[in-house]
Amino acid sequence: MMTFEQLPKEEQLKLKQAFLKDPGIQKLDNMAIYFQKHNDFIKALETRKEIDRQWEYVKQQHCKDYDNVIEETIKLSELNLPNEVLQPLLENIISIFICCCIIETAHYDANELLKKFNKNYSMDNFQDLVDLINNVKKKLKYLSDETGYMDDLYWYDSCDKFMDMVKNKARSILKKKDSINRWGNNFKKYIDGTL
């Protein structure tokens, strides 16, 4: 089952806001504040623990519901597609997964390089893209469940090779267009997300 942390950030935020607006949770929160103001720290702590317990339950239920929606998608094996349709369809689906892996890896590597230079730097302005990728990968989960294409080392080796090819192409573009100088003026803006 998917974890709460694997949900898109927007989905996490909506759920948290809905939880905090719930009248029962607001009542518990007010009780905890009341107990704390009156120096009854044990009751305040117990009330906060109850809020946390309910939050964990809500997160788990939401993730189960989210998984059920994803699992209700039609499975390829149920469509009885002819090979001339199935083959290019699978090629496109696998291409989506490969692109997702490349973007996810590039984002991670870029973040690691920035953090080595300065621990306060990050590529947070691309986080929504990574969240989108995680969502796409969940929605296409049936590829790994149904076909087994992603079960072996060949998949990971292939993705690594494609990543190397993409980086080589990026180097080629940088050399040809002298893009580093162009990015230099705006690099701080790329890092802090204002561009």
C-alpha cells in the first residue's frame, strides 16, 4: 500500500487542512489548549496523542482509498488487444516510466550536487514535477504488476544507460550553445524558484 508521504504534496496538504477543519479535531485541539493553560500537562499530552492517533488513522484510510481508485483502472490483460495495438501501447507506457525515472534521477542528482556545494541550496522549484512523476508512476503501477518488465536488473540497467545518454546529450547542448553562461545570470533564481 502507498504511504502518505508518497501522495502528491497537494493531496497531502488538502487532507491535512480537511482534518484540521473537522469539528471533532478542533474540539480536541481546544481541549488540549485549555488543559495546557491550566497546567494540566498530562491531559494536554493525552489529548494531543489522541489527535495524532486520529491523524494516523485518517492518513491510512485515505491511502487505502487512493490505492483502491488506482486499482479500479482497467487492466491491459482484460482488454484482449490485438498485438499490433498492444505492442506500441506497451512501448509508450514503458517510455513514460523511463522518462519518469530519468527526471526523478536527474532531480535527485542535481539536489545532491547543490547540497555538496551549499547545504541550503536545493531544486525545490522542481518538486511539483517530481510529485507529478510519483503520481504517474502510481497510476501506471499495473505495468509492473501485470508484466514483470520492471522486476529484473535489465530494467534498472536500461534506465541507467538512458540516463547516461540523456546526460551526454545535455553536455552536447551545453557545449554547442554555451548555455552555462546564459544560466549563470539566472542560476540563483532557478535555485530559489523565482524564475
